Amino acid sequence: MDSVFTVQPGRRFDLRSTAVPTTLRIYQDRQGRENEVEVRETGAFDVPPTCLSSLTAFSTAISAKIDAVMAGVTHKQRIVNRRSRRLERAARHLLAAYQRTYDDDGLWPVETDELLLDYVIALEALLISPVDKDHKSIGKNIRSRAAALFLTPAEQERTEALVKKAYADRSTYVHGGVVEDQAGEKKKLEALRTLRLLTLQIILRWLILTPSDTDDLTALLDAADGPEHTRLIEQPLRDFFTATPPRACPADFA
């Protein structure tokens, strides 16, 4: 999916920038009166020169992964199409959520549940297998497979808990209920930000591990237990992050 973004200078992908520059703009109302409004400056995404070479290497490696998935590097055309659709649909919902998120604290309350739905759909697109025919097992499978993409017990438990709550909230919303947060709207926005960053990590790790010589990545995740987790999940991820380290190393790669 090709897109052009106008963003805050210096804006990070986690959407928590500090000291974002502002400028004054003058708008005319319907009566022709001029109103001066302070707005955030926009422009091209800003990358410090010291980070440019590493960002280029990281982006090039990820682009190659995306091209491989969309081209379908496998001998089974049936699997090729499914993998491509998985990534395309996850990207579509992630992009839809990002385009409606200017900053973490500027969301309309009516939008928060819609954004949560987009993130959960992105996770489902990547982590739910066609063999998951039992509706009751879908929630369990999505959180166990998401957790399998992380390397330490602490991160696995954290991921499973976050995905479990997100999927439960998704079900409440889809079935006509009201997603409430007893801690208040601020905590709800913080939880949404946490889910967004987790979704990005899961999509990244899915890309690193896909395509592979398996029919379905979900089968690989289900089989990744004990020593097999090191071979199937941990080692490929460590190899990738060692060869093309991101600016901030993930918490489970100490």
C-alpha cells in the first residue's frame, strides 16, 4: 500500500514527540473575519543524519520481506494468496487507525473503540488460521500465538494479557455492548497506545518470520514450544535484529 503522509517534524512512530513546533495560521470565518489559530507544523518526516544509514538498512530489509510475502515465495499458490491477503488486510486496518490518530491525547472518545477494532482485526488477519473453526478457541489461539512471537516469559505473559483484554473488548463492542474503563478515559487512551505499539511489534515479527517453508505461520507458532521456540522463533528474530538493529531494541532482546 503506497501512501504519502504529512506529519509533525521530528514525529516518532510511537506518536509521542516532545516540543513539537507550532505556527500561527489565519483562517477566515463565514463572515469574512480573520481568526488566528496556533497549529502544529507539518512537513516531511525528520530523521537525524546519525540515524539515516541504520534506518535505510532496516527499511530495506523490511521492504524485502514485504515484497517476498506479496510475491509469494513458496511452491503452493494457495498459501501464497492467503499470506498476501493476510498482510494486505492487516496493513489496511493499521493504516486506517493511524490516519485517525494525530496524537495520543487528541482522540475523540467515540473513536477509541473503532481504533481498538482496527488493531484487533490486524492481529486476527495475521494470527488466525483457517483451521480455527471453533469460535471459542479463536480468542485463545490469537493470544497464545501473539505471545509466542516474544522471547522472554515476562513479555509473553504481558502480551497474552494485553491481547486477551483487547479481544474481549472487541467482542463487547462488536456484539453491541459498551466498552468501559473503570479507571477513566485517560487510562483507556494509554491502553490503546500500548495496543498500537504491540500491534506494530507483532506485524514486524510476523514479517521477519514470513515467508518460511511452512504452510502457515500459525502452525509454526503453535509448534514453537521449549527448544523448538529457540529454533523456530528466537534465532531468526535475533539474526534479523542483529543484522539490522532498530533505533530502540525491543524489551525482550536484552
